[in-house]
Amino acid sequence: MRPDRQHGAGAIEFAVVFLIFAALMTGLFEMTRVYRTKHTLNTATFLAARAGAVNHARTGPIEAELANNMATLYTLGQRDSTGLSQAVARAKTLTALPGIGAELVSPSREIFDRLQRLQWIRRTGEEDYRWQNVIPNDNLKYRPRTLAHFSSDSGSGQINLQDANLLKIRSLWCHRLVVPGLDRLIFQIVNQPAFVSARQLVCSAISGLEQDGIAPGFYLPVAADATVRMQSAIVSDDLP
């Protein structure tokens, strides 16, 4: 090959190698952000489950605690009271959207119907006692371990009063991709009909949403689960 035919070959090789290197580095940066979101969601989901454990398994305290702890992703370097309040507002805006936030998995309303007892209780945050049907939380060691049959969308089974006092929640969060070009590529791949998931459809629905507190862009789902022992009687207000 004549030397004049090799002019510019080095530049082309450098461009190819540089593009590959840039894709690897930006991909590593994005994966680090996804890992941070996942770690934050794991902690926030556990703290939300603890909030539900002392608040009769009501979804209001669970969702509020989840949003408060996920707000760390939205401070944007503003550590003063104004920045923190704005971050909490952004997180609550996201949890208010359908399918995002905390979901109560167990106990279900059917389990409640099978194991409920009429009890004289004072609910958290209230001053007066009242008679109410609840899944009791006191003296579990000495209560009968009679099994109750139940069925759900995922199947059927048996459960006793002690196991019904395990509060299980599942949370879903949508992580926004920020690397230009790579965000669109990843988003198109995960939305292919061959392997798109129900969780991805939830996050895809907000990718083009224009609403205060929600940044435009492409979103990926991040999920977490938590199980804690109830510290208060379970009421039926928000059971699925």
C-alpha cells in the first residue's frame, strides 16, 4: 500500500477508540448514579416500613417517610432549609404519580378479614380510645397459632396471626438518565417489546410528562422491598 493511501488512518483509529472509551466512561458514570438511587431507595423503603409498623400499616405515613428519605437525591447541593423543603416537594410530586412510591404487599384485606379481632385501642396520633376491628399486635407469643386460609392474585396459602404481623412493602422509583445520547439509547433498548416490563411502562409514562417538580428526560425503574415486624395493631384503612 502506498504511503499516501494511509494518510488520516491514525485520526480515524483515534476517533473510534475515543468513542468507545467515552461510551464506557459515561456508562460507568450513569451506572454509579443508578447504584446510588438503588441504595437510597433500599434505605428509604426500610424506614418507610418502620413508619408503617408504628402507624397501623397506613399508607399515608409510609409514603411520607419514603418521600422524605428519597429527597436526598433532589437537594442539588442546597443544604439549607429552603433547598431541603424543595427537595421533599420534588420527591412527593413523584410519589403522587400512579404506580410510583410505596405499595403495601402484606397483610392484605382478605388476611385482615380472616384474622381481625375487636379491640379497645388508641390509634397513633389520637387521644381517645375506641373499639375497632384490628389484627392485634399484643401478646403474640401467647395467642393461638391457628392457620387462616387466604387467596390472592399471586396464589393462595395459609397464615397465622403471628406471621400476619409482618408488614411487607414494595417501592418503585424512577431514575432519570442524564448522559446525553446514552440516555436515549438505553431508553429505546429497555422499551423494546421483547423485554419491556410493567415497571418500565410506569417510568416511560413520565418521560414525556410536563409537570412542576418533574424534570424532563428518560427514566428507568428502580425497586426495593422491606419487611418489618408490626409495632402497632393493624387497621384496615389502606389495606389492598
